[in-house]
Amino acid sequence: MNYYSSEMLGFAAGIVTTLALLPQALKIFTTRKTRDISLLWAVSMNVGIVIWLCYGLAKDDLPMIAANSVSLALLFVILLFKLRYR
């Protein structure tokens, strides 16, 4: 696989996995209900994404940096809502 193809594959994977968080964040925002969201899940996902972001920065991997930056923002919002609306 050439460099361009692998970069596009990375961006595609990042877009799909990042956008998967958006419906959950929007649902929490509109309903203000987080009962079914595990606090341990929210915390561990934020920590894991921070680690993936650091790894992407260390590798200078733009798709990984972009996807994990947006994912971290969405997951942080979910965590804040979880803490606020419990």
C-alpha cells in the first residue's frame, strides 16, 4: 500500500470512529440523561484517547492526531455531562 492510500485509510477510519461518538454526545446534550453511561467507561476512554493522541504526536501521524483530537473533545464533553447530570 502506498503512502497516500494508507493516509486516506487512516483518515477514513478516524472519521468513522470519531463520528460514532457524536450521536451519544448529542443525545446526552438534548436529554440531559447520563444514567446509562458508565463513569469508568467515560474516564478510561478519555485517558486512552489522550495516550493515542500522544502516540500520534510522537509518530507525527496526521490522521491519528486529527481523529484523536476530535474524539478527545467529544469524549471530554460526554465525561463533563456525565459528571454534571448524574
